[in-house]
Amino acid sequence: MILNHLDLPVSDILKARKFFEHYFDFKCIFEREDGLTVLLDKIGFALTLSYSEICDYPIGFHIGFMLKTEKELLDNYNKFVNSDIQIVRTIGILGEAL
């Protein structure tokens, strides 16, 4: 079995959509009048963004991405560092959390 779909409740669908499109190359393939938005990545994973007034994620909640090389990891990390994205935890050698 392969996980190929996840619904992520967010308080600002447009902001979340732009984030995933810009930083992770997702493409919007569907939008509904109520705001529900479906994004697709290059391998076919579907990320659905749905509106929720309260997004109380549990401690430790995160979304992970597999990268093939340390260079890819550092390149992506540097995109965040050089943006207005808040970095919660920095990375060390080979992606180990500091």
C-alpha cells in the first residue's frame, strides 16, 4: 500500500497553497468554491488543503520530504533561510537536527 493523499486543514488556504507551490513544486489541479484545494507533486502525491478556523496541530506534528542528496537538503534549507519563513529548528551535518 502506498500513501498517496493527505488532507491538511489550514486557516489560510491561499497562503498554504502558495507555500507548497513555491517551496515544494506542487501544482494546483483542483479548487472548489468552498476553498478546498488539491495540489499534486511530481510523483503523484495529492495534498488537499481544506479550511479550518482552528488549526491546533499536536506537538511534534510535521510534514517530511525525502531528498536524494545532502546538496538537495541544503539547497532547500537555504531557500527557507533566505525567505521570510520562520525556522523552528536548524540542521546539522547530513540533516541531523541541532
